[in-house]
Amino acid sequence: MAERPATTAKGTGKDDRLTEALARFKLASEAEADQRERELEDLKFVDFDEQWPDDVRTARDGYQPGGGLPPVPARPCLTINKLRQPVTQTSNEARNAKLSLNFSPKGDGATREMAEVYEDIVRAIQADSRASIARTWAYDRAIKAGRGFYRILTDYANDGDFDQDIVYRRILNQASVYLDPSATEPDWSDGMWAFVVEDVPWDRYKRQFKDSKLAKTGADNPGELTSIGDEQPEWVKSTDDGGHVIRVAEYFYVEMNYEPIALFAMPDGSERTLKVKDAPKDATIVIDEATGKPFQRDLEVRSVKWCKLNCYEILEENDWPGRYIPIVPVIADEANINGERRWTGLVRPAMDAQRSYNYMRSAQVEGVGLAPRAPWVGYAETIEGYEQYWNQSNQRNFAMLPIKMVRDGAGNPLPPPQRSVVEPAIQAITLAAHEADSDIKATTGRFDASLGNLNPSERSGKAILALQKQAEQGSSGWLDNLASMSMVLDGKIQLDLIPAIYSRPGRIVAAIGADDKRRSIMVGQPFVPGPDGQPQAVPPGQPPPPEAKSFDLRQGSFGVAVTIGKSFTTQREESTAMMGQLAEAAPQMVPLFADLWVGNMDFPGARQIADRLEKQLPPQLQESEDGKPQIPPQVQQQMQQAQEMIDMLSKELDGKTEIIERDTVKAQAELDKVRLELESKERIASLDSQTKIEIEQLKIEAAQIQGELQMRQFELTQLEAYNQQVMAQGHEAGMAAQSAQDQRALAAQQAGHQQDAQAQGAEQQAALAEQQAELAPEPTGAAQ
């Protein structure tokens, strides 16, 4: 960090701050000890090819057994690192994405133009300090080990003044960062302290911090360093050559203060939220009518302090100009189980698969290479005296191997030694190696398509893109972490630092627009473009001309967003291709955009050709130096006259429009009234017609019932005549009693039929009357 005018932090004394810092460092070191070991193992595994466990590698190095046995030869211990390619593929996704910071106005006088000014300044800061290198390094570490870090610093812009610039720097070793373990946000933005440490050799420490107490103490008494190292083993370490390494740490810590703010009623009738100490004397605090309490609360004022220390003393300390600790973490996968936090990348899940692949390939080489050197099996008596030949028979190609003629008890000669040839399981080993290779692809999420290995059936462009996109899904969340977590914090740090660092009125600041064009702007003071294109300040006391601009970076608050897109160069290439397609589709339009088309090309002289083509455009399409179209004076006068005529006609039109609207409302009311009357009459007519139809239907039904009743009466008359005829033909004497009885039964039957018919007719008449009463129309107002 560059030296700045010293501003000693207020609060506790240096000894107390040193004690607190050492305690915090120990807390962070102990909390993340296991995580740091895992990260170191992951990095060595993929970067240094340390993929064999130490005990396995030692066993394969060969050794001399006891008992007079020959030495055990070394066995193959191959390391074929198949993880670097998927790591590189995943890392290149971030390189190709070209992330960019976007700002949006939130309040306090912020405007869209000021947000674009911030974007242009940040774009220039990132380009000049090569921010992509810092971010990519941190992202690469996150892919491999789960975490990476980069930082944002300030440095002097020139040798002859005190102006500073904001710069990005990568943190080479993520293990040198110790963060507050109590932070819960994934970007540690809620952390209250952080360390960035460096182990400095004693000779360099004495040169760099020659005035420190530790330098003087160690120079006078070298044994004192050993004593301090015993007390603080992490801060002072002994080297193999008898020297020492001193740990120096940058220590950031947050201090919280509180200032009351309130909603004030201003003398002009407006209301503004201000700090109580900054409010005008004639302003009053607004009272909440619902609660009767004033609109007032305490505002947290966050400030960051910085110091450099060792375990013995504080070497330097300053106030950091921003409110955020300027260390930006980048993470891959985060897990939390029962309070233990772990961060892993691509390497850790694939370790076993990679080791299995190394084992199988080593066994494959060993099996194939040792197949001709099968052991000899035979009687020891047959090679007695020739052991030196037979011991080297598997390493040397002898033209002849001598043996002795030895006979058994029966006098038969013993057979000579024979090789014990056993075919190694090469096919099984090869299949196992293939399965291990598939396991690596599965655990890394990178299959053949994304690694450039395609089957003949997958040669089409769409198939390749689809398979590559599918492979990227497994790690797209890591790129999102970089954008939505790390770079959002990055943007907040930039918004916080820019007003403080680029605060001198009249300072010229570099800016790069979205079109990749570099320009210069002046901050804190009105300016106009000069003849050389550089901003020139408007003299004090002189009213600024209309084309003057003024950017006060201290006003307004802004939100941060991150977009993931292509690089500017790729955008130009894409724009050039699209303009080429437009030229093919509509050749007559080429003169209207030829300057833009050629300007997006990258061949030498394209810019000069584009400038010449721009001069050939019609006047209404040409732009002046300030970016506005050039308009001839006579056209401007005509436009002014036309604008006056438009204003006059607009006023006249407004008056007539008001009259038309009033008449329209009145006519609409009359229309609604007439419509309601017509609808009422139509409903009444419809009810009358329906009632008449239903009455006619009831009359028809009554006539049908009357006809049925007459038919019943006719049948009854016919029955009576028949009965009388039968009785006349019977025997008078013998049937007298029977005739009387029949007549009584017939009379009773007739009476029953007549009563039933009369009752049925009465019921039907009553039903008809009831229906007529229900269907009768209600009396209208006129009838009443």
C-alpha cells in the first residue's frame, strides 16, 4: 500500500490494538486451519502433480530387503494429470465472459448521466490496472481450492503531486489472507477485520523496517528473535540455515460510530433528511402525527482503519478512505455443516478418480513391461555355482545360462529351471483405467465435448454447442458467484473510494466509454472541451456556457449490478458482422452507416477511413465534437420559428380540446339516459309478449282436458245402456234380487266416476287459474 499523509486512528492505544490484533489473528488461524490444509493439498495436487500418497510412493521406490534377498526394484509410479484441462476450461469461461460493472442512480441527486460517468471511470481504472488479471487469478484459485482473493489499493498517480489512483492487485497466495470467522455473508462484507500477511526474510526486514524496534532488538541480540519465535511461532520462524523469517501483516479493522439523523422541515417548506449537526438553525424536526415522536434515528457511521504490524509492534497506521475492507473474496462451492464452513473447488471431488487413474495406468505399464521377465522356477542344485548368471537373467540378455547336471535318488537328471509365465490381466486393467477416466469426467463435469473430443456423430455445430453448454452448467454457479458476490462488493468499494480519491476540484480523470473509446473528464468543476480534446475548466466567476459540463462525484447514491457479456473486441466483431448482413439485405442503406461499419473494423487505417466517410454524411447525420448533430444556422432559425408556431398552436389546441371534452361528457350522459329508457321499454314489451304466449298455451291445455272429460262421460252412458239391456233379458223372478243388487253397485260406481271426474276438473281449473294469476303483468305507473 502506498504511503499517505499519516492520520493516526483514534481509539485505544497502540499496545491495546496490537494485543487485540494478535488475538484476532490467532482466532482466524485456528478457525481455518483445516480449510487451509485442504486448500494447500488441492493446489499441490493439480499444480505440482503431487497426486500419490507419501506411503504409497515410498513403497514403490524400491528397497533392499533383509535375509540376503535381492533388492526389490522400483515399480512404476506414473502421474498423468487429467485435471488441468477441465480446470483450464472452467477458468477460460470467466476470461471469455468479460464481466462489467454497471451503476444505477438510487437517490440524493443521483442521475443516469452520473452513473455512466462512474461506469466510465471504473472501466478506465480496470483497464489501466489490469483488473482482469487479479480477478482471473482469484477465480482460478477458487476453481482449484475453493477460495481466492484479490484486493483494491490506492497508489500515487504521479511523482510530482499527491493525487492517487485506484488500482487492482492480485493476492498470489490465498493462504496469506485471514478473515473474520464470525462473518456470515459469502463475500465477508459484514466482517469487522481482516489480515493480509507476508513472511519477510530477516535481511530484507532490516532494510525495509530499519527504524522498527524489532529490527534494532534483533540486530543487537539475535537470540531475542528465537525467544520471540518461541512465544509467537507463527510470527517469527527459524530457517534451516539458522536465519529467521519475520511475519508482517496488514491489518484492517472497522470502527462503528453513530450520528443522529432526522427529517427536517426546511424554511422553504420542503422536507429533507439531514444529520442533526448539519441541519440549518431555522429548520425544525418533523413530528410523526401517528406516534407523536420526531422522525429521528441513529445512523451507523462505518470507518475502516489500516495498520501494518508484526508480533512486536505496530509499524505504520492510517485511516482507510473507504467504508469497506478492500479485500474481495472469490469462492466456488460453500458448505456449512453444524457450524463448520468448507469451501471446495473442482479438484477435491475428483481426487480419488485421478488417483485411481494413476494406479491403473501404472499397473498397465508395469504389467506390460514386466511380462517378459517372469521368474524362474527350478531346483537350486541345478544352478549352484552359477547364481550370478541367473540373478541377472531378468536384467541382461545372456546368450547362454549354464546349469549343473544333478540326478535324483533314482538316477534321473533333474529338469532345468523353467519360467513361470503368467499372463497379466491387461484387459481388466485397461478397462479399469477407462472407468477411472470416466469418473474424472463425471466428478469435474467436463465431458468429451467440452474437452475437444467428439465422436463422428457429434460433429455438427449445434451438437457441439449443446454438449459444451451442458458441460458449462456444472460450473456456471461459480461464474455467478464471481459476478453476483465478488464483483458487487468490488463495485461498492469503487463507489466508496472514487469520491474520496478523485476529490480534488479540477482534476482530470481518465474514462473509457462502453464503445471502448478513451476520453478525459474533469471532476468537481465546470469544464468545456478544449481544442486538443482535453477538458478545460471554466474560469471562476464566469457563467458556464450551455455546452459546459460539471461532475460532482460526491453527490448521489448508486446501486451496483454486474453484467456477463462478451468482450469489447468481440462486440465490435459481432457488430461488424451484423452490419455486413444489413449491407447485403439493404445495399441502399450502406452510405448511412458506412463510417460506423469501417470504424468497428480492426485493420490499420480503419479509423482514418471511418473519419473520411463520416464527413460524407448528410449534415443532419454529422456530429460535432460534443457528440451532437451539426445544424446549420438557417436551419436553427427555422426550427426556432417552427417551435414558436407549435407552442401557439398547442395552446389553442388545448383550449379546444377542453371544450370538446366537456361537450363529450354531456352528450355521453344524455346518451346513457336514452339508452336506459329504451332498455326499460324493451323489457316490458318482452314480458307482455311472453305472458300472452303462456296464456294461450294454458287455454289449449284446458281444452284438451275438457275433451277428455266428455269422452269419459260418453263411455259411461254406453255402459249404462248395455247393463239395462242385459237386465231386461234375464229371468224376472230368479234375477229380481240380483238385478237390484247390480243396480245398486252400478249406481255406486257411477257416483264414484262422477266424483272423480268432477274432482279432477276442479283441480285443473284451479291450476289454470293459478298460472294465469302468476303470468298476469304487473300494473305499470301509467295504469296506476
